[in-house]
Amino acid sequence: MRRSLLDILCCPVCKGDLDLRVDEETGDDIVEGSLWCAACGVAYPIKEGIPNLLPQTDKD
């Protein structure tokens, strides 16, 4: 994921701003990390450069 995408991404649940937490970076690309919404406390993983912004669902 490119850092520049952070400007256009928002939390899919509450539409709040997302904070980037980087675990691994290659040049301008975020390879591993997460996008975190401070408003609702949900973290969205970034794996192999792909952010997973699907809302979490509780499975009983």
C-alpha cells in the first residue's frame, strides 16, 4: 500500500480518520502494518501490501 492512499482512506464503520502503523516498509510501499481508527478502536491489517478494510464481524 502506498502512503499516499492514506489521504483518501477512512474507517468503513464510522468514516473516521485512520492512523498508519508500519511494521515493514519497502521504499514508498507499506508491506506489513495496520490502519487504526481511533474513533471506534478498530484495526485493519495490511498484509503483503494489501489493506483489508472489511468491517470485522462477530461470529458466535
